[in-house]
Amino acid sequence: MVSQNEQVERAKKIKLLLMDVDGVLTDGRLYFFPGPDGKVVESKTFDSQDGIALRWLGWYGIKTGVISGRDSPATVERARQVEMTYVFQGHIEKIPILEQIVADAKIHTDEIAYAGDDLTDVVVMNRVGFAIATANARAEVKAKAHLVTTAAGGKGAIREAIEVIMKAQGIWPELLKKYEI
């Protein structure tokens, strides 16, 4: 982890927030139920405060997206609800996806934040401007992060990271004013 001043400097540049899903947007637990047709249905729990904060980023021109190793209809639906720009699933090797997103977004990797919790995330964290680890992340992941959230994945970690970004970019007071705070 770096100093708070360096966190602010890195967060000021962010134009895109990318995230892993399981353990970052969720608490990492997966629930499997039999569906009416007998096939297994997966369920996940997402944090509502993470969700509204992801929407806020969009209001201020900061794009969002996920790169996940698992395919999940629940992730697709959550990404739709919070208006994510990028949704990539089934990709344990995340660097080619990062490169594809950079080319599409036409931004430099210094303008990307990435939040992760497990070893597969470190390769992306090493390449972006603002690397975020959730409180529940593996020790190896936390060691590579510029910011380690106090909240765990699925329990407000992304909201916490978004507030850091919005405050660094000076848009937090405007948002508070919108809500008469």
C-alpha cells in the first residue's frame, strides 16, 4: 500500500474502474439451487451501496466493467443494472482482456483502476494506475495494492474505493450537494 497522498494522485487520473466479481462485488460465496426445469441455478449477493456508487461513476463519465474467471447470468444482470461498459466472463487469463479494453476505451493504463481479491487479479493490478485490494483479499494481493479497503468484497468495498476516486477528482462535494447533504 502507498501513502494517502499517492493514492489521491493515482485516483485523480481514473477514467475506468475494472473489477473482479467473486470476492470483490460479492462476498465470494456461490449458491446453487435446483431450478423449475431441474437445472442448477446460481445465485450471488451484491451490495446495494456498491451498486449506486457504480451508477454515480457513470454520471461523471467514469466507465466501469468486470473481468471474471467465471460465467454467471447473475453477473450479467448486475452489470446491466449498474450500466457497466465492459463485461468479460470466463477469463482466468485477464491480460488479453485488459489489452482489449485499453484499445477500445482509448485510454492509458494509468487511467484505469482495478479491484481484485485473488492471485489471478495481481497481473492486472501490476499494469494499472490504481490497484485496489478488498479487505478479504489474499495477502499477496494486498501487498500489490495501492489501496486496501477496510470493507470486504460484497460488503461495500467497491463503494469505499469509488468514494476515494470521487473525492480525489473533486466530484464528491457535488454529489453530496445533489443529495442535499
